[in-house]
Amino acid sequence: MSDTAAPRHPMRVFSGVQPSGGLTLGNYLGALRRFVEMQDRGVDSLFCLVDLHAITVWQDPAKLRHATRELAAGFLAAGIDPARSILFNQSQVAAHAELAWIFNCVARMGWLNRMTQFKDKAGKNRENASVGLFAYPALMAADILAYHATHVPVGEDQKQHLELTRDIAIKFNHDYGVDFFPVVEPVIEGVATRVMSLRDGTRKMSKSDASDMSRINLTDDADTIAQKFRKARTDPEPLPETPAGLEGRAEARNLVNIYAALSDTSTEAVLAEFAGQGFGAFKPKLADLAVATLAPLSAEMTRLMADPAEIDRLLGDGADRADALAQPVMAQVCEIVGMIRSRPAR
Ligand code: TYM
């Protein structure tokens, strides 16, 4: 990870996860685990449950509230320490929506029209997609830039959105003749930046996939995890000796990468151990490893979910701290843009 992107701005990490359904193994390995690593390295970090993003597609209000608390529990169980990192939900800090509006006026229709995630999510029925779904990446830019964050750890699927965040920062700075927003650095690292579906190695593992067998949920019990890996699509060949031997074997590569990520080693090391073995031998080992990692996590989530008031208190505290960082940035943005702010600071 380079920290040369914005030497004028001290290194600060921001990342977000949508509370739209439960957490998958993809979210855990591609995002949460890496957030914890950054926190543990002592980097100044903010982690946000992006409920404003979630409602760009319809969410049942009671389920959204539940999913937001469950996601907070997932972060805490994975090792995010609210004393060291700021953990909060997006809608409690007004700067996100305020800055997103300003960025809606900076971003160009053509830029947003090119976003593959919008095309995927809107599908054929684009006319019926919400305006929020179209403007989604401008809100994401606001999330990050409201804190002058410099580094954003994400999975591979967020790369295009972060390029747009960079374009928005550059255009804002250029249009207003300032050097105000940092040009953020995406941090897409490790073996699990794109965990794939267990049913189809060409599609990413996703909480919105119609088939529950395609994903491991953090809340799945041991039997379900074992069954999902047992039924995972593979090929009849034994495992090769080197990563080059996984070429053209998307499903095999995915399971090897999951094993490597769960055991904190490399693809090479996993192949050195399992070369020549078939999936009949490999899958049960993978299932055991996943259960050993996820069982304590889901037990801790259940324990935390028994006290929703405490989760809400932690999120409120995180939002206060985030708000204190974002307010001075917003005051400067208004000054730069030419908006009068004559009310006393809250
Ligand atoms: P979301 O909620 O879809 O996913 C949260 C994080 O998990 C990663 N991820 C994966 N990583 C590896 N393999 C997978 N199969 C997999 N599925 C998901 C995602 O890349 C992401 O890092 N737009 C964002 C949320 C967001 C955000 C932000 C992120 C809003 N504002 C600001 C960073 C900074 C999203 O929908 O993530």
C-alpha cells in the first residue's frame, strides 16, 4: 500500500459496507478482515454502515434497522474496536448527504452513465431505477472526502467507484481553483479481493444472489457451511503444484484463494500443501477451516445482538466523533463554493 497519494493530507482510512442483507464470506475476507488489519497497524480509520446507500433500492424499514445493527455487530465481532476506530452509520452524520448534493453538481451524467454497477443493478428497467441508485457513486465520494480520507480498502468490485471519487476530487479542485480534496488511493490487496460464487466461478459472491448455496453467510451454522462447500462447483482434476495450473479453473482457484485468505497464507503455500489431492479431500479441510474462523464470530454477533441499545449507543458515539471531523470540512466546502453559513456552529 503506498501512502504517497496525498502527502499534503495525513493518512486516513475510510470504508463502508451496505446494511442490505447479511454479511458474506466475501465481505469478511475482502473488506472487514482488512479493515481490522489497518486499525491494528495504528492507521486513523473510519468505518461506516452506509444506510443511505442501502435505500437506493427498496428496504423494508424494520429489516434495515435490524441489518444495520447486525452489521455493526459483525464489525465488532471481526475485531473493530470502537475506542480505536470510528464506527457509525451514515445517516447520523448530515455531511454525507450535504456533500453528496454538491458532488451531484460536480459529477457529469456521462461519468455516472459508465458505472457498471448501476447498469448491473438497474438491469433492463433503467427508467424505473431510483435517482439515488444513479447518483450512488457521488454519495460514496462524499463519504470518503467529507473526512479528507486518503486510503480506501475495498474489494475489486468497488474499483470503478473509487476512480470516480478521484475524478470528482480533481474536478472540484480544478473548478474552484483550490487544492482541497485529496485524490484517494484505492487499497485492493490480498488473495480475497474478489471471492466468487460457490455455484459459478465467474460471478462474485454476493448477498443479493438468488441462491443461498452460492455464498457463505457469517451467520451460517457449521453444518450449513460444510454442506455449501461440499456442494460447491469444482472440476474433477487434482489440485496443481503452482498457481499457473489454476488457469481456466475459476472454481478451483476460488476455493484455493478462500483457503489461503482464511489461513492467512498465499495461494502458493496452499498448493504446496494440497498439490495432487482432489476436491474430495480438500473440501472438508476448507469447511473445517471456515467453521473454525466463522463460528466464534457468529457466536459473538449473537451475543452483541442481545443488547441492541448498546449497539445504538456505540453508533451514536461514533457518529458524534465522525461529525466533529466532517463539520470543519463542510464549513470550508461552503466557503469555497460561495454559500453563506451565518448560523452559529452547532
Ligand atoms: P458492499 O456493501 O457491496 O460491500 C462491502 C465491501 O465488501 C467487498 N466485497 C467483496 N470483496 C471480495 N469478494 C466479494 N465477493 C465481495 N463482495 C463484497 C466490497 O468490495 C466492499 O469493499 N459501495 C460500497 C459501500 C460504500 C463504500 C463507501 C465503500 C459506500 N460508501 C465509501 C468504500 C468507501 C458497497 O456497496 O459495498
